[in-house]
Amino acid sequence: MTETKKSLWIGLACVLAVAVLLSAGASVFAAKGVYELRAEAAKEEETREDDVSIMSQYTIRSTLPISDAYLSGNTNGLDEKQKETLDMAKAVLDEIITEDMTPYDKEKAVYDWMTSELSYDTGILQVIPQTTADCDNPYGVLKYHNAVCVGYATTFRLLMQMMEIPCMVVHSTDEFHSWNLVQLDNAWYHVDIYFDQHGGNYASFNMNDDIAAMSHDWDRTFFPAATSLDYNYGYQNRSAVEDRFQVPALVRKAVDEQAASLFLAFPSIDEAGAQEVENMFYGIEAAVAESPDLQYLSIQRTWFPAPGGTFVLGVFLEGYLDDEETDKTVEIPPETQEKIDQAVQDAFGDVAIGVDDGEDMGGAWG
């Protein structure tokens, strides 16, 4: 009981003359007590890996029955849906895994497969998934290539477990997102394939707690700590930058090569130096925005500390236009564009900002 409550209850017992005032406040104490009890109950609710509802819609389910059946070769305990899931998962591993791979190589192969294969056509007419009923579990993910974050996390865990690589599904404290923890050489790493699903740029591949905490929040008292960067992709593939004024040239080289990411290590940099680098990126972004070929290019970046006082800047590039995507763009004939403009003008001309009656919109609505 708090000191405030003690004082108030002592006052209630000793000062009967003000009973009316205290009775008026009793409802306040009762209500406060209910909320406190609810808060305490929520705090005491046991954190667990499985059987957790994400976004009040998708549930994290154990994948051990399927992985155990794979490792033992005994599928008697599986139902038909689980057996089909096992067959699909085995087919993926047979396709991407070789005997000479290290556990890290195997993990990266699964990440690469999931970020490249679990995607849809990017044209205007989107490929419609055959089902969304199983988008939160390996069956739907492997069969329909349609996944929410829970689907990515449980499928990744299943594939890791089948290769006997320790892996967990982590959920955020607000239970709105899920991702993975994977163990390599006795060290744990965060992996969020859902975050990297479009680019496969390794931005969320094998993060330690410090990096993961920039965009994730979880119960650190339950899930194991991730303290290493040994298998972090960005740290492994960093390029040392002695002269920070080389940064624009390094980014341009990455853009010309259509790289998905670039990791720059600065052995010695202070706040002023970091701001100089940021200002360079403002200029890079402005130049890219003016380029017809790069106008859709998105450049994201994240700083993170590394061993030895080094800071690494991860630069993530997405939105290149290739020939295939260019071919998808349908040219609209001028006469058709005029009809489009007129149709929009007739319907919305009275509310269109910056468009006056009778003004030639010149394809502004197209």
C-alpha cells in the first residue's frame, strides 16, 4: 500500500466527523483500486513465445511438431495440413541449402529466399493472394507466398528448427509485431524479415539489442539478450571511411551498381562530423529527386555503434527502375489523357486545388 493510501485510510478511521467528505471520495478510491489491480495483473502476466495474439488477429503457434517430425523422420503425429507444410518446407531447404554451408550461410540463404520469393508483382493490377486465412503460419506462407509479420516469423523459425539452428519468435510488448531471435555460436541475434521484405537489404538481419531497440520494443527479461555483432551483415561487410567527404562518391558507386545496401564504418567521428555526413545525404537526396532515372529511389540510413569506438552507417537503397518495370508503364495517348482530365474536372473541378474552371490540366490527374 502506498504512503498516500495509508494516510488516507488513517484519516478515515480517525476523523469520523468528516465522514460525508470521505464517503464522497470513496468511489474515487474504489475506481483507482480497480485500475491499479488491472495494471498489476497486466504486469504479472507471463511473457511467452507461443500462443500470443498479434494485433488481436494473428496468433503465434508452435512449429516444433513439424520440425521434430522432419528431424526424426516420423510424421505419424502430424495431420494432413502439417504434412503438406513439412513437404513444402523441405522442398525449400532442398533448393537453397548445401552440405558445405555454415549455420550462418544457411540462415542467410533462408533470409535471401524469403525476401525475394515472398513478394508480389508490383504492377497496378496486384496479384491477388489465393487466401489470407493462413498468412500467419508456414502453411499459408509457403503455399501462397502471402504473409503478415507472424507468418514471416513462424516460417523462418520452422526452417531454422529443421536445420537445428536455435530460433525463437519474439513479440513486441504491445503485441502488434513479431520477429525472430536466432542463435549462432552461442550468441543471439534479432532478425526481422518482415521489415526487409521488399528490399532484402539486410537492414534487419542479425541485429544486436541496441540496433533492434531503434525500431522494436520487447520483454528483455524473458527473451535472451543479443549483444554480439559478429554475424551482423552490416558489420561484416562494412567499408572503412577515412575521409568522410568520399561518402557521396561511395553512394554514387552503390547506386550505379544498383546495390541494395551500403555499410560505411567511420573509425573516428564526432557529432559535428556525423552532421556533415547527414548534410551530404540531404544533397544526395535532392540530386536523386531531380533525376528522371532515380526519382523513385529511396535512400534510408541508420547509424549504430560498433566495437572499438567505431560507428557504422547503414545506407539502404530501394526503388530502382529496371527495364522490366519500365516496360510495365503504359503510355496514355494524348487524346485519352484529355478525356481522363475532363472526367476528373467534371466530377471534382469544384474542389480541385489549383485547378480553375476551363484550365488545361495537362495530364495533372493522370
